[in-house]
Amino acid sequence: MLARLAALIAHELPAARRWSGPDTWRGPLADQVDDDLRVVAHLLSDAVDELRRLELALDIDPR
């Protein structure tokens, strides 16, 4: 589930950056949200990697 969420955020970021028009907001706040989403996607990806490593370690040594 975390992997799907990270992939979804990473997939939607380019579309969110392209999304602009007369009634949309841009500027420092939008840039910060974009940066925050990128960080969240990165952290989720790291969490998924760590869970996979732990799962592999448990398969090798079930202690």
C-alpha cells in the first residue's frame, strides 16, 4: 500500500506542476506544497525499501 501511494504521488507531481490557469494558485506556497509532496514520496519509498529489507531478513533468520 505504501508503495502504491508513493508511486501515485510521484506520478501526479508532473501533472500538478503543469496544472495552472487563471483561477489556480501559483507562487511560493504552491512550490512548497510541490516540494513537500516530493519529500513525502521519497520518504514513503524509503519506508517501503526498509520494510522489504526487514521482510527479507526475517525470511533468512526468523529470530
